[in-house]
Amino acid sequence: MTRLRHSLAGLLRYIQISRNGLFVIVEGKKTDPFFYSRLIGPICAAAGISYDIVYGNSVEGLGGKSTLIGLYEGLESNKLLARRDGNLDKRCLFYLDKDVDDVMHKLIRSPHVVYTPFHCVENALFMYGKLVDAAAAASSLDPARLAARMANPLEWCRQKAAHWKDFLVLCLLSHKLGINCECHYKCMRSPINSPPDAPVDAQKAEAIRADLQARSGLSDSGFNLKFRASSRYVECAFKKGLHDLLFNGKWYFELLRREIKLAGGGDASNDALIAALNLTVDFDGTWTEPFRRPLQELIARN
């Protein structure tokens, strides 16, 4: 795994001197390297291709996904996403969190870009990992104590996501309006649900909504139209069981840590939970197809 302070020139230099045939470029270093290595490793081994997972360190003024998109655009414009270096074919593949790029019509259409089919990588850990076992291991807690509170882990996730539905609506609305507020996709806890399992603080939620409206410059009718549209979109996703398309998987950690505390356990760190969940995920399941297929097709093209 390569730890570069990335610029386009730095990435190009690394690709040029490396003897690897595939460069998988990912957003973060806590979840992504292990997660994607489990997905792509068997495919590359079968094809006889050596690979490296490169995660985007921040570049001045940029970070995370925006860094990766900048790197992708630089490689794409210079026709360097796939190249022949001597007798070695070299390819770049970007794995990106979908976030709400589909809602905002910002998805990049390219065989060199693969998005998560849910909001982000962390959603997969909660959808396909053994939640009770992982949480118990990370907190050194008797699994039975958590199982009593989380009899159906998938239903637990759905209920916890629904509990933060008002927060999610405000996050989506602020994102659509392009206005920063207390409710946004990068915060790790809901400011209108404190503690995480508390009922919505309606007064605070209304204050944030009013602040968004004032800063948007929209009329009452114009703002209400957008607010209702975001509410309907979220409600529809939940009714179809598609909440993980919109609900940031990183938010589950705060909710799970609260569950651990209520079950009598200590305060498990997010890093410990990520590691434990990663080890319980079945990476051979059919759910991995949207990740594996683009890589297989990219290899077959050359």
C-alpha cells in the first residue's frame, strides 16, 4: 500500500517507476485499503496482475473525494488512465463513495471509476458484517448482552437510520442548497438527537430549518417546495428499504457506540469497530459484484 502526498505529478512518477500493473486509488485509509484489497485481490491473483492500493492524502486546499476526482481528471485529460510501459500494461481504477452524487447528478461515467452502490463503504460493513460479534469483540463485551438489544441487526440499522430521518432531510436539503449548517453529511453525529437515541429536538430542528431558509434567499413558497421535495425523497427511500443509499454509513458508528454503552460495555473506538466489522464481512458474497465486475471488465479490455 502506497502512502504518497498526492499531486498528479507525484502519482504519475509513482506509476512510472512501479512494476505493478494496477493502481487502485481510494478515498480513505481507515476502512478502504483492507476492504478493497479483499475485493480485488482474488481477481488480480487470477489474472496474474500485481496491484497497489493508493489512498489520497490531502493536497493543500483539497482532501478526500475532491482530491481523487482531481487526480482522475488529470489522468483522464492526459490519457494516462491506461498506458503501456515497456512490456507492462498499467491501469488506474478509482473506487469512490457514492455519497449523494447520484441525487446531484454528479456521477462520473467511466470504466476507470467505480462507485459504492450504497452511500459509502461503511454502509457495507453494517449491511454485510456480523454486527453483534464485531461490536462485542471491539468492546470486550459478552455478545449475548448485545444480541438481547439487537436481535435483528439489519432491522436495528433501519430503525436507527429512521430515528435520524429529520437530521437526514436537513443534511440533504443543505447539500442541495449548497449551504453549510449544523446538519451536514460530514458531521459524525446528529445535533438534533442528543444523545444519539434521543427523540428529535423539534425546536432545534426548526431553528436550523429557519436558518437555512434565511440564508437561501428563497421565498417561503420556494423554500418549502425544496424542503418538501427532500422530505419526500428521503421518505420514499425508507419505504423501499433503500435508506442506505442516503444514510451515511459512518453515522452508524455513533449509534452503535451508544448501544454498546447501554449494554454495559466500554467506549469502543470507531477504528476498533471498523477492524472488527471488516473481519466479519463475507467478501465472497454476491453483494460484491458491483465492485468486482468493473475491474474484471477493465482487465479484459487490454
